[in-house]
Amino acid sequence: MRPMTAPRPLGRAFARRHRAARAALALVALATTVACGGEDAPPAPTPVARPRPTSRPSILLVDLVGARLDDVAPKAGEPDAKAFARFLGEGSRFLQATAPTARSVASLASILTGYAPSETNMGGVEGRSSVELVGSFDTLAEVLVREGYDAAAFVACAPVAAAPGLEQGFGRGWNGAPSAAEAAAAAGRWVATRPAGTPWFAFVVLDARGDRPADEAEAAVAAHRDAVRRADDALASLLAAAPPTADRLTFVLSDHGEGLGERGPGSVGSAAFLTDERIHVPFGAAGPGFPRASVAASVGLVDLVPTVRERMGLPPAPDLAGRPLARAIANPDAPGVPAFAQEWRPHPTDRATVERLFAVRTASRKLVAVFTPRPPSWTESVYDLAADPGETAPLPASAAEEGDAGFRAAVQMLRDLLAGRRKHLSDEMLQGYMGYGAAPGGR
């Protein structure tokens, strides 16, 4: 790892697709040679048919930016996000969903591509790193548009609306909106005017964060609750205009949560920490394959793209960080697969140095590693989430060995990454560590 002021690598997928593009150009050159080369030229290669989907359901994806788990399931009283809570109760509710990071732009890049934040070029310290989604990444919109979908986004969150790269696949359908209510109304009108027989993808972003006064916990809580209610009212109107149907996929989630001062000074906001109020988020789905059920198995928001691909009958894309949600739904009380989260922050004493934070999370256990590049080293803290849901009593790193087999495998994979023995985190590699599929060799 290098300080974020240095040039940043464009990620494995960029290199892989760059190689693919070069290979395609080589084929074009070969075909040209064949056409002009006479009798001694080899035959032109046979084009490989692109897999076609077996199903094309319309898809509504709604993100309530910054909504916390206790906004939909408070310990006492009515939820502030009533429409969100109602939606969760009517479909598949994922009780242990983990966001890929604690900031919207990087989190949404992972949600829309299925890759980890460090792969998409969207990580780094806010205000100090230039972030732009690598153009060679396929977003969900790009995948769907290639399959004949109409796609549009309605974004009422300034950082997301301005983020370079997230609009890939939406074209002129990327629409900023001044308020959650206006974004939801525009999305409802767009859905209502889709031509019959044409599947569509609507992506709606509603800001539920509020203005967060630094280190003023009481004011931050009040602002957050007001923003959540406004965003939830917009969600309610959108779901009334475009109610879930049996043949449509509807996903409602929060791309990250918020700190509201519960951990003392410096804990208002979202980034720089991987505590559960920031990465343990509400997530639900409705439509074909999503029965009304509460799923306790661990999942990640990066599972959305693999899920859509599977629902459409498309083959899995290589090296994705997530996996289809169908496996968790089929085994709702199983531990599930550990989810990873990442974050970046300035070193507390050397502001020119950037620390990287990693979390491995299941329903019952969590490991947080803080990596420092100068010299390369890291520390680990383990939390028993069942006994210590507030993460106030860190356990020694050795407590990671007390987790289930999946958690231990994920921790070992992360340690190999931090030690330089691995370059990337992917679900396929995790399966190898867990003893399924390929062995944990390779990258």
C-alpha cells in the first residue's frame, strides 16, 4: 500500500479488461490479415456467442443513504422509517446485511458492480483522493442496458449525483433532484411511462443523513431523524406509485449507516470507522425468489449484482466480492458467509499517511484490522457481537479462532492479504479458503 497522495492503481478488473480489449484488437487484426493474406492465411476465429438471459424482470433499487438499522427497528417505539420497515416486513428481510464501506460513493460503486471498494478505484480519504469509477467496470445498468432494458437514476444526494463514474450505463437517464420527494415523484412518473414489453431498471437515491453538526450528538440525532422521515415519506410515495409486483425485483437498502455521537467526540458521521452503526444496515427484497421471511444468515450489499445475474440466468461475472442471495434465503438460520468492509482514514499522528481499515463480519463475530503502510503492519480487534453488540469490549486477536469455520477462513484470507500473500478479496477465493471449489492458491 502507498499513501493516497501517490498515483493510485486502477484495480485488477481494469487490467483484466484492458488485456481483454487488447486481445479483441488482436483478433480484429488477425481477421484483417486473413481477409488480405491469401490462401496461406489461417481461418478467422469463430465468434463466441454472448450468453442470453432466460428472464428479464424489471428492477427497482432504492437507497436511503445513511439510514440506520434502528431507524427501521428501534428498541422501543415506532420506527422513523415506517415505509422502509413495512417493506422489510412484506418480503425477504436480511437481518445481518453488511455495507462494503461507510461512505455512499464508494459503497454504491461496490453495490452497482459487485466488486470491493479497493477494486473500483473509489476508496481513499474524502477530500484528499481523486475518486472515479474505473470506466472498464460494468455497472448493473450497463449489464441491463445491453440486455434491452431502459435504465434511469433519480438521485437526491449531492455527493452521489456528482460522483464520476456511477452514471455509467444510465446515459441521459442520470437525473439529479433537489429533494427526496422530487426524486421519488420523478421516478414514479418514469416507471409509469415505460412501454409495455420493455423491462426497466430504476435506481433511486434518497438522502437520509441530515446536516450533522460535528460532535453535537443531540443536534445530530434530531437532524438525522428529520432527514430519515423525509426520505421515508418519499419512499412511501414511490412504492405507492410503483408497488412491488410478483414479476418485478424490488430492493430497498441503506448503502451505509451513520454515527450519531454514541461513541463520544469524533463519532458523528459515517466514515473513518467500521463500527456496526455504520456498516450493519437495513436491506430487503421483494419479487420472484424472495419469499416473506426474515433471513438471519450473514449477507453483504455486494450480493446484489450476483443475485440479479442469477435471477436473469446470466453466468456469474469473474472475481465478484458477493454471491447470490438465494443461498442465504434457502438456509435463513445458517451462519451465512462472512462479509467484508473497508475504509480509509488519515493516520492519527502522521497525517500524510493513510491507514486502511478492514472488517470481517458475521451475525455473531467481527474482526477489525487497521493496516499502516509505514512500516507495513496491522493491529486486530475481535468483537463478540452476540454478547457485546455495542463493540465496547474488544477481545484479543486470538479470539478470532473461536468463530465458526467461515469466519476463521475469512480472517485467514484477510491476514494473507495484509501480509502481501494475496492481492484481492473475492467470494470465489473465500470458497477456496472454506474448502469449497478451488484451493486458496492463485491471487
